[in-house]
Amino acid sequence: MPGKHKLTGRPKLETGKRSRKIDARFSEDEYLVILELEKQLGISKTELVRTRLLQNAPLTIINARELIRLLDGIGTELGRAGNNINQLAHYANILQLKSALSPAVIERFNTLFSQYIDNQTILEAALRKIIRYIGK
């Protein structure tokens, strides 16, 4: 028949061919959650798992032991900074009572304390982000 050509199906992929398979087992409750997500989102289980695993993968996988170790170090440093600030304030009060406190020292302390508060605000925002990522 003139004008008719043979249907060959979907074109072959040159790159990005999915040739590797990963098997995973789920509990009945976990599987029900997956089925519900599949229904709600209108995507296949395969696409659901692929998307969940690969989207922002470096941000999603967290080494909890390393994170706790780093957070513990941050807490220790914050404690030290707080102690140093208290010691400086105590010493400044002693100098003030002796009328020996220099205005330059007060100005420098205020500048450093302001930087400390700014850094603490940035740190609090970063910790909130970490908590949100962990909660996902």
C-alpha cells in the first residue's frame, strides 16, 4: 500500500537509558503509604521512588552521627563565646568602678558583640534549615 509505513514504536534512547534495577522490600504499612502517594500524586511507584531518591539527593541524605558531632562542636564554641563575653563584661564593670574604662574599649566591645549577635542569628537560621531538611 502506497503511503503507509511500518510503525516501529518508540525511538531508541541514545543516552540516559535506564538499564540498572534496584530491588527494595517494604513493610505492609510502608507499601500502603506508597500506594496512597501514588494515587494522590498520579505518578507510578517507580517514578515516586526515583523522584524521592534523586531530587536534591545530596541534601536529603544526612550522616546523622557526623551532624550530631558537628552540632555538638558548635554548641561547645557558643558556650565558650558566651563565657568570654561574660568575663569581658565583668572585667569592664570592674574597670568602670575604678574609672579606668576606656571609651575605645567600650566601642570595640560593642562592635564585636554586634558581630557575635549577627553570627548567632545566621547560625540559628542555618540550624532551622537543617531541622526542616531532617524533618522531610
